Amino acid sequence: MIAILMTLLGGYVGWRTASKRGGDRNDKLQYIAVYALLFSILGLFFGVLVDRFN
């Protein structure tokens, strides 16, 4: 569940970052993909840590 929420958060952060930089639709989609991927990996890592130490 943490990985899914982090993926959505990463997509939002990517969209906001591209919007602030004045990017077009393709820039926004690229930033969304990259940030969602990075945040999902972090979310997976945190999910494993929570499960391991719980």
C-alpha cells in the first residue's frame, strides 16, 4: 500500500515540477513517469523496512 501511495505522490510531484518549469505535455508526462518510478522504489523500500521491523 505504501508503494502505491508513493507512486501517486511521485506522479503529482513530477507534474508540479514540470509545470513550474513551464514544460509542455510531453515534459509533464516524462517528469510524471520518472518521479513516479523513483517514488515507487522508495515506497517499496520503506514498505519492506516497516514489514521487517514490525
